[in-house]
Amino acid sequence: RQVLDDAAPRVLLADAAGRSALGDDALRDLTVVDLAAATPEWTNLPESDPDPRALGLTSRHLAYVIYTSGSTGTPKGAQNEHRAIVNRLMWMQNAYGLKATDVVLQKTPFGFDVSAWEFFWTLLEGATLVLAPPDTHRDPAALVDLIIGERITTVHFVPSMLVSFLDTKSVNRCTSLRRVLCSGEALLAASVHKVRRLLPWTGLHNLYGPTEAAIDVTAWSCPGEFDGAIVPIGRPIANTRVYLLDGHGAPVPFGAAGEFYIGGAGWRAAI
């Protein structure tokens, strides 16, 4: 209800469960499209999409609005443009080279921006997308079974979940894994060492980006030999720049703490 009040959408897509959860009061002033209707409202519409140019649409229009966690106050809707997410997806393909034979596990709830690359990167490259059953993302043993059974090659973990996953029996049987991507929290050096020991055939990649950006803005790929105590967040992705600035907006010297600023194609969000 808070999202509806804040975003004020023109149209809401809803099923019976959604209607029940929101209640009649929240839906009173909205145009609601019933997804479960026997005769959907779109039945008489053209089968092909309208020409975006005729509608005046450009790459600066929004691809999605996704809400922050609210850790600094009331959750805010971050508005991400098409060109920002397209830049992010094109960089990801250049960096990691997904193939049509790959199998990507979609387990991130779609309220989190990682789900955007799980869906769209996979579909753009013609790979296979496996949807994890509900709550599987919280069950490391179920994840191991799913990865083995579906021959998953690419998966994302929040670092704390990666710790639980690596402690799970039979994790070394996940021989199909080729890419493990991490973001959302600081990745521990101990987890890097453990991935190298248990899943030496798997590439491990650490990414960083706030919700206000188009998913991630920096990336680091773990080398074959890593003996560091701190895992870096890497360097900026394509067409993105990052800065460490002091309280006056000036760059800080090497080794000094500063505030993280982001610019470029990946930073096209309005709040």
C-alpha cells in the first residue's frame, strides 16, 4: 500500500491474492487489470507492440522503479532508465560471456534489483532460466539439490547466504557451476578461499552497486590465487565512473577514507 500511495501508478496488474492482500480501499482509485479474468482486458488489443517512436519513447524513459530497503529512513523509489539497464546488461555479457547452453538460476525476489539481470540477461542471450521454488533462496540444501539436478551454470548469492551454501553437504557435487556472482553485502576473504577449495572450476565475481544505480557499478573477478584479507569491490563497469571524495567534494589521497560518488550511464536514477 505504501508503494501504491508513493508511486501512484496509472494501472495495477493484480490476481486474486494481490487484491485480497491490498484490500478494496487501496484499489478504489486505481485502474486494476485482473490477471485471472476469464476474458482478459487485452483480448481485443493488437498482437504486436506499438511503435515506440510513435509513442515518443526513448532510452531515457524508465525501465522500472524499484524500492530501497529503507535502512536510512522511508523506502524510496529509484527510477532506472532503459539505457542504464541496457548498459549494465551489455557490460555483463562482455565480461562473463553467457552462452545459449548456460542455465541461470532465478532465485532473487523481484523486489531486489539483482532479479533484473537474472531475468533479462538470460533471455537476451537465449540461455535457460530455471525459476527456484518459493523460499528455496533461504534453503542451502535445497539449492545444492536444485543446482545439481538442473545443471545450473550461473547463480547469484548474497555473501551471507554463500557462507551457508558452502557449509552444505555435497556442495562439491555442484560441478556444473561456472559463475558465482556475489553482491549485496561485503564478501569475506574466507568465502573466497572456500570457493577456491570446494569449487575450483567456478569463477567467483564480487559486484557492488546501490539500488539507486542500474544494479551494479563496480566488479572484481577473483584470481586463481588470492591471499588477501579484504575482498575488493573492483573497478567501474563500462561507461561508469566512481570517485572517493572528501566533505568538500575533492578527491581524497590514496589510502584515505572518503565518500563514494557514482557517475555515468549506470547512474540514471531519480528518487
